Amino acid sequence: VSQSRYGGLYIHEIEAEARRMKRKEKIDALYIDYFSLINHPDKRLARHEQFADCSKRLKTLSRELKIPIIVAAQLKREDGKEPTKESLSETKQLEQDPDIIIFLHHELPVTDNDKAEYEDLRGKNEEKLKVIIDKNRGGAKKKFNIIHKQAFSKMLELEKDKYQYPFIVTGKQIGR
């Protein structure tokens, strides 16, 4: 695992670093946290045009290096609604370029039963999240629930109220 802790890199710097890492370190994936912090060299362009160009360039880079590029992006906040690809706030290009769009959605408890389950999970330092695969060029769209065990930064698939083997293991704790 290699990390660059620099924020606000220009898109061409990200491209150059990814190529270097692929050549020297044989990386299998590139993670970018997060999209809005990518700078574009042409400040004359409107910000949505800069974002659109960055999105296209990341798609091209992914194909060139033959690795997935996973990018965290800001969403429009719509209280109580599940996010959709239209919720991506920077540019419409972010709806078009990715092969897969996945959201983690934290549902607020509504019914008394939901509230009791929410409090029970909070007491265990856990939370229930809905995984929404809103776009998947290679497969089906899908929704399912997982449990986020915050103390271990681990997420477990929730199936019929039983914990399964880890579905996703993250490197950092996911905050709200």
C-alpha cells in the first residue's frame, strides 16, 4: 500500500504519480479521496467543466493502466432520500464515466422497531448501512444492508439478521 497525503493535486500530477506507481510498485488499484480536491490547470474553464475533464481523464487513466480507480465524491444532500447517480454534485460527467457507482447510505430510524435496532447497534459501536449499486456496466444494480463495526473499521454483510464473513474491509474508519 502506497499513500500520497498531499491534498489539492492537479489532475496531471495524479496521472503522473499513478503511472510511476504502476511502473515501479505494480499497483492493482488507485483510490482518490476525494474528487472535489482535484485541481485542474485551466482556471478559465467553469468548475463543472474542470470536473468533467478530470472525470474523463481518470476514466482514460484507468483503461491505460488496466486498474480500477475508486473515487470518493460529494453528494447533494436530500434528507431522507436514498442517493442516486443524479446525487453526484460536481458534474453530470460523474454519472456517465464510471463503470460502477456505489453509495453507502445511512438510513435514519423511522419506526419504533427501527429506533430500537438503531440504539442497540449504537451501544455496540456499530451502524447499519445500505449499499446501493446504482450503476453497474458489468452486472445488475443491487441494494443490500451491511453492518459497520466502527471499532474495527470492518463492514459485514447482513443476511437474515446474521453476520457473514467480511464483505468490505476498510483501511480507515468511515465517519459520518
